[in-house]
Amino acid sequence: MNYKKIMLAGSAAGIVHIIFGTLTCGWLFKGIYLIEPTNVWKFTGQSGFSGSQIAIMTIGNIVIGVILAGAYAWLKGGIPGAGIKKGLNYGLALWLVGTLPGMFSTYMFMTVATAVVIYWIVIGLVNYLILGVIIAKIYKENKDVQAGK
């Protein structure tokens, strides 16, 4: 495993995840969080995030990105495709095992609007496809290195 590439790909994925979430959940589709019940959200859009919340979100997303990149490095030989297709397949696999089970549980056991759960399912797919491509592109091995040259 190339730990330098894992850290680079993971950090890039974490930063893109933050930007994507800010653009979608914090701006473009923020109205989804006004659907009742709204008392389930820690952040309402009125108060803003505190400095410590921003720090935790940033560090947490980068750590998650590094974990996703490490998993990619570990599993890459078994992921079908090459280049962008490999990244899309990895992103799809993450969504299938990560987002769908969690969203099913959220829908079944939590008081969250159905529209929010549907939104999270769709936005999760787009997000994981993007992150998968970023990780695959950054982690791409040099063919000479793979051939042992």
C-alpha cells in the first residue's frame, strides 16, 4: 500500500466531501431541512456552526476520506474496471453498503421526513461516485511500478 497516496487521496476526498455537502445541504437544497420534523437537527441554519463544530466536521471528513482511500488501496485489485470506471464502481459499492442500509434504518426507526431520506439516498449516490473517482484518479498506480520496472 502506498500510504502517501492514501493520505493524499483521502484528504482530497474529505475536502471535496465538505465542499459538496456545503454546496448541496448548506445552500442549493437547504430547504429540505425545513420539512417537518425540524426539531431533529442540531443545526437549523439560524445559529450557524461554531468554530469547534467546523473543526470537528473538517477533521472528521478528512479522516473518513483517508479511511475510504485506505479501503480502496486494500480492495483495488478486486474492483472491476480501470481509471474512472474503477472509481465509479468503488463509489457505487460504497453507496450500496454504506448509504442504503443506513437510510433504511433511518427511515424505519427515526423521525426524519421521508423526503429527507430520499434526498440523502440520491445525494449519497452522487457524492460517493464523485469520491470514488477522485480516490481512483489520485491512487492510480504507475504501470511501470506495477510491472516491477
